[in-house]
Amino acid sequence: MKKTKNILQFEAYTSIVLGLIIVILYETNLVLSGSYATNANAEFLILSLMELITICLIPLSLRLFKFKGIKESLAVTRCYGLLRWGSLRLIMLCLPMVVNTLLYYLFMNVAFGYMGIICLICLAFVWPSTKRCVNEIGGEQ
């Protein structure tokens, strides 16, 4: 159980650090921001796509472990299932968070920044603590 929790926390911390690296690179002007700000068509299409992805993945990731098939999988496979489904849930939150952070600096559109911040806040609701991991597999292992 502890190994599974540590792997899940490593995945979450890695994505947060990756997002912070993007912020530091752009805020210190090591990489120039707004390089795609003049491309309005691409901005509209990517913004629409990222809004759709973010709006769909957040509720799905928050409710993922409530689905009957996933509950049964967690009861049978326990730590392996938790690692597999927990990693999927973290990917569903962390990938849009990092991509939205990067797109914010590429397009300098605050909507991307807000979506990244929302994903970061939602990450707190699925943080892989020991208690959460034990509760999600239905008992101690």
C-alpha cells in the first residue's frame, strides 16, 4: 500500500513541479511568452478544445472511483488496481493542468490560466494520502 501511495504522490508532485518549471521559465523571460498570441484562429480552436477536455475530465476524475466496475476492480486487485486507476485519475487532472499552463504562456489568454488553476485545486480533492488509498480499496493491506 505504501509503495502504491508513494508512486501516486510522485506522479502528482511531478506534474506540479513540471507546471512550476513552465511558470518559472516564462516568468523569468528565459522563454518568450505570447508567441502564438497573434494567431486568433488557433487560439479559438485550442481554447474550445481545452475547455471541453477540462470540463469533461474534472467531474469524471472526481467521480471515477464511484463507478461500479471500477469499485469491483479495486476490491479484487487492491493495490495494483489502485495504482492503475489512481494513475488514470491523476493523469485526467494533471495533464490538462500542465497543458493549460503552457498554453496560457503561449497565447497569453487568462482562460487557460484559470483552467490550469481549477485543475490544481481539484487535485486537492483526489490527493493520494494513506487514508484515501486505504478507503478506496476498502480496507487495510
